[in-house]
Amino acid sequence: MSANEFLHRLPAALNQGAVSGVRCTIQFNISEPAFATISDDVCTVQSGTASDANVILTMADEDLISLLKGDLDGMAAFMGGKLQLEGDLMLAQQISGYFDASRLA
């Protein structure tokens, strides 16, 4: 499964309790860029580049999948150079809580 296909599983793994009142766009710069929009307790994922992303994550496909599954620690990935971030760093720290990793595995 490609990272882009994996990202399209995010809406089904959305943690409703964690996203109440959240409105954001998360850009994933991977081999096939995609972005997730969270608004009104709903997550949508689209291929391409968002013009108004709140945070941009740039990383290798396999690292992104490991990160979202909970197998790769975000801080370790950032400190180790596997993850580059632009934009709202506080939002970046909260992303893992927005999705139930067990539903992505």
C-alpha cells in the first residue's frame, strides 16, 4: 500500500473526541503529496497540495506510515532528520492524537 493510499484511511480512524472544535489542514509532502482537512468533526483527504495548510510534514513514505501507525515517535523522527515541519508546530504535536493508530494498522 502506498503512503497516499494509507492517508486515505485517515477519515475512518478519526478520533472524534480529540477533534471537537478543530479546524485545520495538514499537508503531507511525500512521493505523492496529499492533505487532510479536519473541520466540524470530519476528516477528508485529497491528493495534491493545499494552498492554506496550517502545518506541512515532509518525510519519506515509509516513515510517514510508521509515524501514523505509532511505530515511529514524531519527536525522534524530527530530531533524527526523518521529518521536516513547517507551520504550526503545536498542531504537528497533536496530530497523532487526532487518529486512532489501531484503526490504521
